Amino acid sequence: MSLQGESIVTGTPVLGQFSACECGAPSIVIPAMVADEAPVSCGGCSRVIGSWLGYKAFVSRSIAREAQGMRQHALVCVDPILTAGLEEAWLGSASAPVAA
């Protein structure tokens, strides 16, 4: 999985456009039974690209990297999947995240 380009939300640089795997598809197939060990597949070629836990970690890291350009403002995140990752990204910061 890769992510590049510039965020349309913050305007901060990210690595590029999202692609699930080598085929370049911009989508994933979420497992029917969502569990940390459940496989996540590429939406283009159906190749298994990792686990649900790994995908959540990837998304959290990507958002945290983007958020580093917004350190002067507290983050608001209403997505329970991402909240923990954003809180980890703020460790050591003078500001605390605002959780909804």
C-alpha cells in the first residue's frame, strides 16, 4: 500500500496517490467478518495485501504523518479506528488531541 501527493484537506505533502498494491487499484475489499487478523484484499486484482490490523495501522500512520504539519491546532477525530493512532502521534506534543 502506498500513499503520495498532497492532502486536499490540509495541503500538506503526503507520499502520493493511494494504491492498494502493485496493480495500482485505488480501493480495498474490507473483510466480511471484521477482525484484526482478517485479510484485506486489493479492490482491483483481489490479491490479499495484509490484515485488517495492518491496514488500520497503515491508515493511522498516514494520517499522523499528514497531521504533523498541523501541530499548532488540536486534532478532532470522530473515527474510532483512527483515534488511537492520532493519540499516539500526539505523544510528546504540547497540545492534546480532542476526541469526540
